[in-house]
Amino acid sequence: MKNITWLILILYSFLSCAGQAEKQKEIESAKKLAEAYIAQEDYTSALSELLKAEQISPDDSQIHNYLGIVYMAKERLELAVK
């Protein structure tokens, strides 16, 4: 019985780590894509990517910085300082 419990705990830990790594990849991809859109002055597309990333990682300061830049470029200053 103890072996099954340990196996379940190890499996759960492994799956949790794999899920976190996948989320981190998704966040980094969204940020890089947003950077490219910002460089092209395609602020609407950048905003879309950043809002998706923010849903996954709401405390990411880089995402918030990019959101501020995009909102300023779109002349939505009330959202840029939020």
C-alpha cells in the first residue's frame, strides 16, 4: 500500500512540473510574439498576445510593462497606469 501511495505522489509531482514548464513556454512565446508586434507597431495583435499571457501569469512584471507600452501607443493612458 505504501508503494502505491509513493508512486501516486511521484507521478503527481512529475505531472505538475511538466504542466508548469509548458505554461512557461506558452508565456515566453506570447511575450516574444508581442515584442515583434510592438516593433511592427501592430499594437492590437500585441495586446491580444499579452492579454493571453496575463491570464496565465497575472503577476509577470514584463507582461505588465509591455501592456503599459501598448496601451500608451493606443492612447489608452487610463489602462496604461492600471
